[in-house]
Amino acid sequence: MSESGTVSFLPRRTGALATVIQPRDGDLRHWGESDQASEIGYVKSRLENYPYQQLTIEFDQHERILWYFMAPTDRPSTTVPLMRETRHLQSTIIDIFDQWSDPESQPIRFLVVGSRMPGIFNLGGDLELFAQLIRQRNRKALVDYARLAIEVVHANTTCLELPLITAAVVQGDALGGGFEAALSGNLIIAERSAKFGLPEVLFNLFPGMGAYSFLSRKIDPALAERMMLSGKIYSADELHDMGVIDVIAEDGAGEQTLYEYLIKHGRQFNAHRAIYDVRRRVNPVTFDEMSDITNIWVETALRLRDEDVHRMERLAAAQLRRWNRDK
């Protein structure tokens, strides 16, 4: 058990699912005991109905926060199995809302992504797979990977077309596709030591699954391009100053900081969600836009030189060594 301020965090795990109980009087509405048991039972039954291997899922019944933590088994990257499980979770959430019968409440208010990899949020696209497919000239597999990736992040950036808020709590390094995953949410909370970057230019490629679309809607497009072409690693404080990151947390306090933020703004949930809806209406990120960009990404990947692919493989090997060392 860990406790800080008004929030108690009490995980009780059943397989991949942890139910977080928070017996607290606060700004957000609580249900009666019988209603609470019925609602938590319904959501739990849907989430426990799938054997997640790449994700750890936690559901906070009181604040209606569904956490999903990336915990890939093969590489510290955005692998196909990780994305497939995330898509399955997204579909399950949509089904939960579709079957929800109480018009006065909603089963989930916040959908939050985090990581269970020490020091790593996510190190980006599956470079080992990319190198293999490029050497094989396997255009179809590259297209399939890219399409699955944008299906995940586009669903997240549109909040699954549901009345909820999406967020990322970044603890550790978020590079390439990991950075894109964080950018796809409404809200980014990052611990102070977290690092962010788009290293694809180092092997003559570019981040093709959302970076340009998301960054150019947060900051000046020219600055977004400089970020992508520099390969520079940014601190959380730097990105907060630029307006990319919303909230800075002290190291080890990322999840706690999210709770504090939600409690502070609990009575303004409708206003915050409406602002995010307006943001999407004024400057939408469409699936067609993302799809067109991934087509450019695939063609660019297939034009890489042998030395570029070698650099990609060396970076993938270095990432794997780091992950194995820190596990």
C-alpha cells in the first residue's frame, strides 16, 4: 500500500486486472454500496474476459479511471502483439459503453496509458521487425504494421468517440512511437526525469505514425519539423515550456500527480472534456491524414540504404540490451 495526501492506492490483483479501491469523500460522485458492486462487477467481468499478456490493466472504480500499462514481453517497443491487445482493450471499452444502461452515469471517465517497464515508457517502433521487413522488401507487412499503429493512436486521440478523457503518464523514456502514443492523448503528465525524442532521422527515416499530426497541432509546425529532423532528446521540462506536456510530476509521483490533477478538476470534468472535443473539431486529426502519412513512411522505409538499416539494427540491439539489463 502507498498513500499520499487524500489518495489511497490499494491494488488487488486478479490475473492481469487490479481493482483500485479509494474510499474517499471528494469532488467526484460516489455510488451507493450496492450500485458500486454492480458497476465494478460489470466492468471487471468485461476486462477479465481476455488473457492480456502485453498489458497490465487496473480499474479505479471510484474515480472511474481505467489504467493500462504497457508491459511487452519481447522488446521495450511498440510490437504487433502490444498493439493488438491495445486495440482489443479499446474495442472492449466501446462495448462496455454500448451496453451501459444508466444514462445518469458512465462506466469510465478517464482512459490512462502508462508503463510497467523500469525507466522506459516506450522506445518506439519495432526496429528489429522494421529492419527484417525492409530487407525482405515486404511492403504489405510494413503497411499492416503502420495501419495497426495508427488505428491505436487515432482511436485514442478521438477518445474512442466516447465521452471520456484520454491521458498518458510518462515515467521513463518515450521515443519515436512511444512519444507518438503519449501525444495522442488529451492530457500528458510526465515525471521530471522522463526523456522524449524522435530518433528516426538517425537512420534516415521519419516518425510516421502521428508525430507530425499531433505536434503540429500543439506547437508551430516549423518547430515540429525541427524536432523531427534533429533527433534531439528533450527533457520533460523543455517540452512543458513548449506546451507539449501539460503537467510535470516529480520522479516516482506520476500516478499520484494524475490523481491530484483529476481531483482538483473533478467538478470541471464536463468543461475539460468539452474543450478537448472543441480542439478536435477546430483542428481534427483525421484517419485519412494519418493513413496518407503512413504511406509516405512505408515508401521512405523501402528506400533506405543498407547502412541505414544497419544503424536501425544497432539501435534496436542497444535498446534490447538496456531493457534486459534493467528488467
